[in-house]
Amino acid sequence: MTVDKHSTVGLILPALIALPPLIGLGYAVTASLGLVGVAPGGSTSRYLREVIANHTTWAALGWTLWITIASTFLATLAAVFLAATFRAESKADRFGRIVAVLPLPVPHVVAALSSLLILGQSGLLARVAHSAGIISTPAQMPPLVYDRLGVGLIFALVWKEIPFLALIAFTVLKNRGGMLEETARSLGANGIHTFFYATWPVLWRGMLPGIVAVATFVAGSYETAALLAPSRPLALPLLTMERYTATAMDLRPGAFVLAGFTLLLSLAAVAAYGATIGRTDRLQ
């Protein structure tokens, strides 16, 4: 049996890319079992049981899921709207596409700080509402940051992820959407039917990898949560960091267990993507 040299060389780069996270995953697993780290005591499932039995863990997991689903859904909805609105080749539409992706290089921490300055109870929105006579003092502004619903955090994440998803949507429609839409219109479909039966299927299939990437990033995002999330319930990344930096060293292995929970969320999103694509391919 002969070995294709090009295939062997081609596997080296993916292996090098996968090696650091695999090493980190291996360390996290062994640390959560008490085999390595600051509190090694032999193989034990005590840390896993403690994390699972703690109500704080499930509150953090549920809250993180809420933020992930809401942020990803709203960002996807906005990106689809932008792609469907600014898709022509006129100057106005080209300008609209440029403006839509302008925030793409803005760091997430900057987006979080901007949201804090805008939505805080002494922020820009509160001052505008006070000047307009809507509220008597800026302190009467409903809490939009550090709130249990995570309004400020969702706002920051949606604003930051829209350009990424919009860029994908613009590209998908430009490369794949035109012919199907023309075919649908030639068969007598109106604008709404054309969108739902021609535009939307192309969009969601082309955007799905980006949507999964956004969801996995949001689930593990630390800096935006650190600036905008409430202290109760804690977001899963914040709870992980709290345990990792605790002065009680026997809490640190629990941080690696929580990191494994975040990894499971990401793997679930990737598995859902694979199942969806596989089901679509079978139907086609």
C-alpha cells in the first residue's frame, strides 16, 4: 500500500493546529480528576460531583444558555435583514453593506465598554431620557446592565456579532442567491414567497457555520460578561474564573470541570450543525 505524500504533508498543519487545544483539554480533564494541578490527590470524581450538585452551576449554565441563544438569534435575524435589504449594486446598497460591517474589527471589550457607557443608569441613554423629560433623574432609568435578563450583555454581543454574520450573508447571497430567486420569480412567485422558498434556504445553509461559531464564542466569552453581566446568577465563564482564582485551592479543580461544561456546550452546537446538514443532504 502506498502513502500519498501530499496527503501526509497536508495532515501536518491540521495536527499542529489541533495540538494546543488538545493539550489544554487533556490537562483540564486530568486536573478535574485531581491527578495534576494545585490540589492533586489521586484519581477522584469528588470535584465533578461537587460541581454537579451545586445549584450555582446549573443557574450559571441556564443563564449562559439564555444569553447564547438570545444573542445568536437576534444577531442572525439582523444579519438576514441587512443582507435582504442591501443586496443590490446601487451606490446606496453598497454603502449600506460597508456601514453594516464597519464594527467588525472592534474588540469585544470595546463593544462592552461602549454598551456600559450608553446603557448604564448614568449613561448616555439615561441622560437623554432625563433631558427629554421621560424620567426625572437618570437614576430612574431601568437597569439595563448587571441585570438578571442580561439586556446590556445581549445588546453588546448582538452589536458585535451582526457584522460578522452580515458579511457571511452578503457573500452567500451574492454567490448563490441570484439564480434561484430569478427562477422563483419566473415561475410566478411574489416577493414573500421568493424570500421564504429561495432566499432563506440559501441564506440559512450558508450562514449556519458562522451561526455555530458565534454561539460557541458567546457561550465562552469572558470579557463582555465581566463588564456587563450580573453577579447573580454568574455567567459560566465568570463562575469558572471565580473558582480558578479562589484562595481555597481545593476549588480550582472545579474550574476545570466547569470549563468542560463550556466545551460540551460548544460540542453540542457543532453536533447540532452536523446533524442539520446531514439531514438536509439526505432530503436533497
